[in-house]
Amino acid sequence: MKHIAVIGAGPAGCLAAYELKKNGHSVVLFEKERQVGGRTFTDRKNDHLIDTGAGFFTNFYPLYFKLLKELKLTDEVIPMSRSVFFAFDNKNEVLGTLASFIFFKALSFKDKFKFFKYVSGLIFKFKSLDLVDIKKLSHYDDCSFADEVRRNAGHNVYEFLARPLIEPFWFFSPEEISRALGMTVLARLATSKIFTMKTGMDRLCQALANTVIKKTNTCVEKILVNPDQSFTLTYTDNGQITNSEPFTHLIIASTAPVAYNLVKPLSENLISSFQKDFLKTQKYVSSSHSVYQISRANPPLNQSGVFPCGPGQHKVATISFDQVKYKSYSHLKKTDDIAHVFLSPVESLKTMTKKSEEIFASTWENARGLYSQLPNSPLPVATYFREHAIPLHEVGRYKKALLFSHQQKAPLVFAGDYLATATIEGALLSGLNAAKLILQEN
Ligand SMILES: Cc1cc2nc3c(=O)[nH]c(=O)nc-3n(C[C@H](O)[C@H](O)[C@H](O)COP(=O)(O)OP(=O)(O)OC[C@H]3O[C@@H](n4cnc5c(N)ncnc54)[C@H](O)[C@@H]3O)c2cc1C
């Protein structure tokens, strides 16, 4: 029996720990926060249910659905509306159905035809486009998504349809990322369905982590390699006491910068210089997320969110509303709603040094700049900032991630969304692959 430490209880670490335990090994899951979930953590605060990171999953997350079934969580799944307001030039239009696309005023008939033709072409490539399979993604990892769309469907389609399908979800710009990701999203657009979890997006991580020994509020600070190639982890409990414990195997399921700091001193026989460099150079975009309670009567909302579109920098990446998200399952009074405002990466960084009152005020001002029907004085509920929110899938990065994955070997293995695509599904797949490498070791 192997004695395995998993560092990080986000989706990647929780699934890796669960798989190893299921296969008869002894596992300890370390998490620096008070609770598991990572970037899927749900804050249950003052009767509110706030998904602080991931807020939904889709019908093209097969691994996620398989796990929900295995863990008897399918009753938790609730469908979400695909309809959102697309906001531009102080106007907004509903988009989400074929009919709304036909009547979408931001694009001419000619532009819509170009978009339709381009997306139809992608549907033929459906099988070769996968959101989280880096082998398939690598095949198209040769230019930016912005260049791809402009070349195939023109500038207007890029500004009014391609950007709003990327920036509100991942915050980064299509200029910065590989076309492989955007093409996959577009190929699945027509058949995509969106879901959320009734009692919070961290329910899956909780269920996975409940099967293993977990040490929350425990930050792994250092990895020592023993002469017999086993590992001793040094960690702080509750931010104070320092403990250490030996393990035969190790999975690091944190973000890349944390992983790099932990493995920096380790030798080439455990981690190659290419892998170290990959971890060191992984870029992230930041996210500032502010949450407000608002009156539902103002505005009368029936769309699940607001996406900015059109040329220029957008200060707000997206606004989403809980009342529509949860519909009949909502924990809110019928007269209230919760508005989540996510700022763009550039604006998010500006909030880093601000006090929370200032963040609430300036974020709401920006939100009203995008969608003027929002009420004047909302009740601030909470604000969250993540410096390393989303890994940037730059052009060439999927190819490098594939090479990184080929070099992975027990007893030290890495998992995390930066090794696939920044989604829960990508993180889960990376966790499963990491566990397999340890299970398959002779
Ligand atoms: C604002 C936002 C919205 C998102 N929306 C969606 C969405 O709607 N749908 C979707 O599919 N995806 C979404 N994502 C992406 C998704 O949340 C991530 O891709 C996924 O959570 C990554 O999982 P992970 O396990 O790789 O990392 P994480 O979830 O970040 O988990 C890593 C864990 O490691 C812990 N850790 C770090 N250092 C240490 C240490 N030294 N010792 C112990 N523990 C440590 C961290 O505290 C964390 O819990 C969103 C992300 C953000 C930030």
C-alpha cells in the first residue's frame, strides 16, 4: 500500500485523492483553506449561498456527470437559462436562442451568415475538438482565437460574438489565447446546456474529499526528499504549529506558482528542468468578484446575466444574477436578488490595494456603466479577490502542457487546470490522470 499526500483540495486534488483511496491506498489530502473546493468554493454566509469561483458546468463535462452519479449527487443538478443580455453602446439585447440570434441587431445579416458558415465548419471537426483533452487541443494550438475568428468570420463577429463567448467566462481576451479553446467552445455552442448545483458548486469536492483523511487549514510549506526517495512534508497547522510527515508518493494539485515554489529545490530525477520552467512561466489572470443584494423589482430580471460586447476595453467581465440561476430553488426572498459582478483582469488588479467599501462602490459604478437598469443603492454582501484566478492558455501552451504530461512520472506528479483547460472538468481530468500515473507505477 502506498502512502500518498495530495496537496490542494480543489477539484483536481479531491478527485486524485478519491481515486487513490478507492484503489486501496492510504491518502492524506492537504488544504490550506478552512474548507475544500479551491476555486469552486461556495461561501455560506449570512443565509447567502455564494459560489465564489465556478458557478456552472455544462453538458460537455462527461467526467463531472459520471462522478455526480457515482457519488449520488444527481439530485443536486439544476438547469440554468442560457439567455443573457449582450450589452453594447448603452443598449442591451437578449441572446441565447436561435430566434434571438436571428433578430440580434448588433450584427448585419451578412455577418450572421459568415458566423453561421464558420461555426458549421467547426461542427464537422466536432470529434477532433475537446475542451479538456490536451492532445486534441494541441492540434489547433497555432494561432490566437482572435486571429482565427477575424480571418474566418470578420471583425464584427469577433467583437460581438467571439469576445462575449470567452471574456465573461474566463476573463482573458481571445487575443491572448490559443484558437484551440475558442474553436471548441464555438463547436459546442448550438448543443450546449448549462447547469448548477442546488446547494453550492463545492458539493462535488466535499463528497470526494469526505472519502479520505483531510487536513484543512493546513498549508504545505516544504517538500524534503529522503535518501530512499520518499518525501517528508513540512506544513503549518492553523497557521502556527509546524509538523512533518513522511509519504511514499506525492501529488501537487495547486496552481502552477505554488507548485513551482514547492518543487524549485528538487533535483532533475524527480522533475525535469522543462517541467520546472513550465510551472514558473504559467501566467494567470486575476479576478475581483463583488456580490450585492438588490431589489428584484428593479430591474425586472429574467436573464441570468449581462455580457459586455463590442470594441474597446470592458471594465466588467460579466454580471450574473442568482434568482434566475436557481429559479424555484432560490434561497432568496422573491423580492430580492443577488448580483455578482466580476471585473476584467485589468480592473481587478486595481482593486488589490483598495478597501472593501471602495471596491463595492467602484465596482457597482462600473456595473451600472454596463447595465444602467441596475438599482442605485445595492446592499454589499461580500467581495473576493484571486490573483491567480485563471491560467492563461496562450498560443503554444497546450503543446507544452502535452509535453509536460508526457514527462510526468511517479512518485511526484502534478495536477491542476493549467494542465488541461481552466474548467472544473479540466481540473478533474488532470486529477484523474495524476492518480492513474501513481496507480500504474510498478
Ligand atoms: C471566478 C472564477 C469563476 C469560474 N467559473 C467557472 C465555471 O463557471 N465553470 C467551470 O467549469 N470552471 C470555472 N472556473 C474555473 C475552475 O474553478 C477551476 O478551473 C478549477 O477550480 C481548478 O481546480 P484545481 O483543482 O486545478 O485548482 P483549485 O480549485 O485552485 O484548487 C487548488 C487548491 O490548492 C490549495 N493550496 C494551494 N497551496 C496550498 C498549499 N501550500 N498547501 C495546501 N493547499 C494548498 C488551494 O487553497 C486550493 O484549494 C472559474 C474560476 C474562477 C476563479
